[in-house]
Amino acid sequence: NHKAFIFDLDGVIVDTAKFHFLAWRKLANDLGFDFTEEQNEQLKGVSRVESLKRILKWGNMELSEDEFQRQMAMKNENYLSYVNEMDDNEILPGVRKVLDYLTEKNIPFALGSASKNARPILKKLNLYDKFDAIVDGTDVSKAKPDPEVFLIAANKLNTPPHQCVVFEDSVAGVQAANIGNMTSVGIGDSDVLNEADHIFTDFTEIKIEFIENLLRK
Ligand code: B16
Ligand code: MG
């Protein structure tokens, strides 16, 4: 039976994915090209450095190391201008109900995010103190689909990976959970996330019975 839960941040707890898209798209446009929302799917769950590498490839561009760093910093500044406007109204529908249930039942849960901005974002959402552990882009060296971020989280929750459930909106994140031998729950489009063990469009579709079932088996 499952004993602990791990939540991705962007696209699961909060829709910062839309802000990442806007900020990356501005960067591409400023460099003279564009990319599609479909291509953007491949950036979800992927680290900042890796995201920029992919985007530059789409635009057939190469940047010097200095310029690469400068573009990344500008993207983050632009992204944070959106983040700074956020408050707890931005917590995605249905998420709080699940977190409150886990808290009430004393079931441990962690954050497992690729984002280096995860801690300040959780603070803005007033969720920082709710998590038993937080593992983010500042704690890992390998990006999803490497399972490192989730394995560290499982370890911090003192729970073996096969007893952990991971909620993820990205293909890379679902793969990371699967490779890490955890139960994966995809949040989003079932065609995109077809590798997940369970798939829901969003958290409003997740009933407490589903969580109780995972705890039983
Ligand atoms: P940052 P997650 C990921 O967060 C995002 O999905 C991805 O689009 C972003 O590039 C990555 O964090 C790094 O974010 O630039 O804030 O360090 O989905 O793993 O919570
Ligand atoms: Mg995500």
C-alpha cells in the first residue's frame, strides 16, 4: 500500500506553466523566432538550462556562454514579474482538498519540482509550511526524466519509492516517476500523458476515494 505522496509544482499545484510559456516565448520572439504550444509541452518539467537549449535548437540558434546566461536571467526576471502577482487564489481547483485530507490523516507529502523558484512560489501560495519536505531545482543535479528529484523526496519522507505516489503534469515528470518505481498520476491531457498509471484532466476530477484506494493498495 502507498504511504506517501509527492507533488510536482508547475502545472499541478499552480498554473505557472502559462507564465513559463509567456516568458520563454518572449525570449524566442526577441531572438527573432517563435515556437508552438505543442513544442512547449516538451519544456514542462524540464530545467531552465535544458529548456533554453531546446528552444535555441528550434530557432537554429547558438549563443555564447555569456549570452546564454544573460538570456536565462532575463527569462527568469520576466517569469518572476508574473509570479510576484500571484497569491493563494492561484492554487489550482481541487488541490487544497487533497492536501487538507493528507494533512488531516497525517500522511506525509513532499514537493518534487524542477523549479529553482519553487520555495518562494510556495510561500506566495501560503503552502510552504504544509509540506513535510521540499525538493526543488536547487537540490538536484539531474533533470527529469531522471528520477533524482523524486528519489530524494521519497527518502526525505522515509518511504520506499514503490510506496510513493507522484502527481505530474509533464511527460518528463511521469517518466521520472515511472523510472523511479513510483506510482504516477498524470494531470492533464491523456494523449500526452499516456505513460502514467492514472490520468486526470485536473484535480477537480480526483475524488478522496481515489486517494483512499491508493492508501489501501
Ligand atoms: P525555474 P515543475 C518546472 O517545474 C517547469 O515545469 C519547467 O517549465 C521549468 O523550466 C522548470 O521547472 C525550471 O523552472 O526556471 O523556475 O527554475 O513542473 O518541475 O514544478
Ligand atoms: Mg510540472
